[in-house]
Amino acid sequence: MEEIVVTYRFGPGADPAKEARIIAVGQTAGTWDEKWASRSADLGRHLGKVQDIRPLVDGYEADVAFPAVNVPDGIGALLTMIYGKYSLSGRSRIVDVRLPEGWGLPSRFGIRGIRQKTGVRDRPLFMGIFKPSLGLSPSDLAHLLRETAEAGLDIIKDDEIMPDLPGCTALDRIRACRPVLEKVQQKRPGQGAMLYAVNLSGSGAGLHEKARLLVKEGANALLLSAPAYGYALLEELVSDPEIGVPLFVHPAFAGAYSGASDHGLDWGVVLGTLPVRSGADAVLYPARYGSLPFSEADERRIAGNLRQGGVLPVPSAGIHPGILPRLMDDYGPDVALNAGTGIMDHPMGPAAGVRAFFEALERWEKKEPFDPGTIPGGPLKAAVEKWGR
């Protein structure tokens, strides 16, 4: 019988054997004692089992195995089983979830598919964010798109906080930007497309139809804040053949799941395992050397889980050209470097912000230093002088 094995971490004052059994029984059969032994053939196959308990310096870890047959219908059922009501106790943190091979939905594009669509094969993808996030008109966004596209940007996305404001809905944005995307394609004959990930926002009832409409209107990628809107919605979008475009997952609200060190779910689960098994093609998350506090261990778990599933890692938040050497040393070419202010707030303009990344890549490949005094005048020098390295 296939099993889902979950590792729970308990604090130093816990009784790990007792807590693990509460989880194993309470999150599956609900109750179990000898009077049910005669029904074990029917009921016992749904019962969770404690596999292992290990002492740690600052607490304990326990592995609990759940029958995979208990969750035939997706991430929502999985989370309800492995944490569900027990999460309300506040007595544990899930640090790992090991799922059977083939459980969940595979990516339709992932690293390989996004490379094929963009035509970028042997270098990192460069990705930008429309900034300012709110207040620009669709024509303003189209202008920014044109400017950055002409400089060679591979992917651009809405900011996750861009809702359907009157006069600047997602549909307004794609209608204004689609002609630019088409012109970019014409100027790159035989090459790939520039992707524009349009943000999905709104009520749950209308998001699926909105996604379909945006794709019909020319959207070639979509952005979903899956931790906020739900991984079940991501599964629904991935399963729809009418939405045949890459799906980028934004980490908004993930800190509510993972921010506490002694409760919730590990970052590698929330931004790695869950989106991978929900069919995401690319996942954004904070880079540890960016603008949000984040540990190297957390970042490595996320990236490792994504790559294991063939999903594109997108380190974000505070990315700028001066830290490209660190990014390349950590990730190699199979990564999308996502910069908002690092492109849009460049002193010489957004196009120069894009060119600064290409200059940084060339300089890194040649093993040349990034000390401002050694960089010739131009976009990269201006970027390093503003944001450092």
C-alpha cells in the first residue's frame, strides 16, 4: 500500500510518542481501539501509523505514515489529513512531506517548457515586474513592456497586489500589452516568445473563467498567489486544457503558513512540495540575499524541491545585477532572476536595468570583478553604484 510520510517536529517539552499517535489516529480513523480489530480489513487500511521518533538537541521529530488511499482528490484533502484540526493545537511543525511518485499533478511546462517557449536555452532567464504596482494605466504598462522587451527581457509579470481596478483590470492589461508581445515575436523570428504573467485576482467563483478569458485574449502566462487563493485552485487551472500556458506561483501569504519556527509548515513544503504536486510551472520565493529576511537552508530546501519536480525556481525580492555572481554560483543557469525595482528603478531607466543584467552575466562568465572601480561606465556600473554587490 502506498504511503505518505510526514515528519513533525515537537518542542523540548513535548511527549512525542503521544503526539505522534494523536496525529496518526486522529487525522485518519479518528478513533481506534481493540473493539475495531475485527474490522481491520476495512478500517485498518485507512489508519495512520507512527514510523519513527528521534530526539533532537531542541526537541523531537516523528515520522507518521498515512495511507495514500485516504487522499485521492488533491492538495486540500492532503493538508486536511496531515495537519487539519491538529494544527489548531499549536504543538508541532511539519518539516517534510514525502509523497508517492506520481501523486498529484505534473507541471505542463516547468523548466524545459518555459525555456522552449522563450527560446532561452543556455543562460538564466531574466524576469521583471511592473512597477509602480498600482496607479499606472494599461498604456503605461504597455510602454514599460515595450521598453524592457526591446532590451531583451524574457519574462515580465504583474505585481501580485495588482487587482482588477476599474480601468486597469487584468483584461485591460492584456489587451493593451498583447500587441507589444506580438511585435516582440515578429522581431525575434525563429526565436521564442516574451512571456507576460498576468495576475489572477478576484472571487473564487470567477477566477477559473477569468483565466480562460485571459488566455483567449492572448495571455501567454498567468500568475497565481497559491498560498492565498488555495492550491486547489492551482490544481483546477492546471487540469483545464483551455488554460495551456505556464502558471507562475507567487508566495504571497506563505509567511502565514511558515513564518513561525515552531508551528505551521516548512518553507520547503509550502513553496516547494505543494506547488510542485499541484502542477506549478515556476515558483517565486525570497532570495536570502534580497530584501526579505530568509535563511540559506530554507532557500535551498525550496529550490531543491522545485528542481526535483522540474519546476523553475524564481528567487525574488531584492534581486539586482550586482548580486548576479552569487545567484549564478548558487543556481547555475536553470533559474529565473526576478527583479522589480532592480530593473524598473535603474538610474538610466528600465531598459538599462535589463541591459545591466546581461552585462553582469557576461562579466561573470569572464570571471571579471564586480568592484565598481573596475566596471566601465554604463548600466551595470550604475546599478552596482546604486544597489551594491
